[in-house]
Amino acid sequence: MSQIHSSAVVEPGAQIGKDCVIGPFCVIGPNVVLGDRVELKSHVVVTGDTVIGDETVVFSFAVIGEIPQDLKFRGEASRLNIGRRNRIREHVTMNCGTEGGGGVTRVGDDGLFMAGCHIAHDAQVGDRVIVVNNAAIAGHCVLEDDVIIGGLSGVHQWVRIGKGAIIGAVTMVTNDVIPYGLVQAPRGHLDGLNLVGLKRRGVARSDITALRAAFQMLAQGEGTFQDRARRLGEETESDYVREIVAFVLGGSDRSFLTPGG
């Protein structure tokens, strides 16, 4: 049996999973689906065509599934899908998608979204992502698995951030970031690799050495950034380096942050 506080408003049509806890003054819209053991603290609003996965906890005053902050939005059908075991802290906002972005915003599993951060329309967020206090992810962005976004940072619309990358605090990111990259400074410079994150995940020394060599080749090799990446793909035996190559050669609406650029 789920526990629903007497002051909460659960509109007809909402689907509430097993053993959910819905606190005081929460508002749950008619097209919302909550998985099992979801907990909403007090004063949470969940609206729109929104799915929240099992064991996710949403803290007070978060607004989940509202319409996009996009003047092109005309009320078309759109969705927000949130995975399992996320922690969504106070005053976080996550918006549904738009027709121009595929109609769905997605958030993966096991993420931590700290107080005041924003996930905009049509963003695609992977697993184990951490978005620190008051950071903002703009529309159509892609954050791959294990990305960390520092506090008070902003990610420009359409930007892709590769797996395992870390963005320092108070940083504006306007171009794509390679997997495992380290970005910092107010206007976002690619300053190296996220070596701390790689070591914490137990990545083999040989792979870290290969990544360091790949970074140097991307920084100093001949030809365009994409040309250097292609040569890396032909020469490397590291799966981690191949991830960077695939990312660089993949489709994008932005250019790249480059080493030393």
C-alpha cells in the first residue's frame, strides 16, 4: 500500500506504484506514472506525461514534467521519462520535450540532481550523472553516462558531453566535450582528462596511459580535429580511446572543445 498524505492532490488517471510515499501538499497530474517505492517529499509538483522510475526520491518544491521554456512550444504532445533510483533535490526543474526535439526528455538511472538545477526540454541524460547545485542543462543537450556538471555551470543547447567527462564549477560549455574530458574556466576550456574519475572507477593503468597519449595526439597532431580522431581509431587498441573516436566522428550540431582551444 502506498502512503498518500491527506493534503496531497492526486488527479484521476495518475498511476501510483507499490509502496510509494507522497508527502504533504504534493500535486500529481492525471498523466503521471510513478514506479514502485517512489518517494515525493512535501510540495512536489509532478505533471505532464511523466514517468518516474522505481525508488526515485524527489525533494520539496521540485517541479517535474512542466511544459518547456521554449517559445516554439505550441502545446504538442511531449513526455518526460525519468529512470530508477534518482535523487532529485529541492527546487529542481525538469521539462517535457518538444516536437522539434523528438518530443521526449530522458533521464537515466542512479543520477543525483542537486538543489536548484535545471534539465531543459529534449535533453538526453545518461546513467549515474551528477548535476550540482544551480547548474543548467539547456534544450537538446546530451549528457552521456557518468558525467559530472559542476555547480553554477551552464551547458549550451545542442551540446553533447561525452561519457565520464567532468565540468568544473562556474563554467559555460558552448561546444561538445570528448568522453573523459576535463573542462574548466568561465568560458569552458578542455584542460585535460578526468583522471580522478577514471582512477575511481578502476580503469586499468594501460587504458589511462592510452587515453593520455590520445589526448596529446588530439592536441598536437596534424590535420583537423576529426582527422586526428580518425587516425587514433586506426591505431589504438583501447576501448576507451575508441569511445572518444566514435564520439568525435558522430553527428553533432556543435563544434568541439579542443585541447588548448
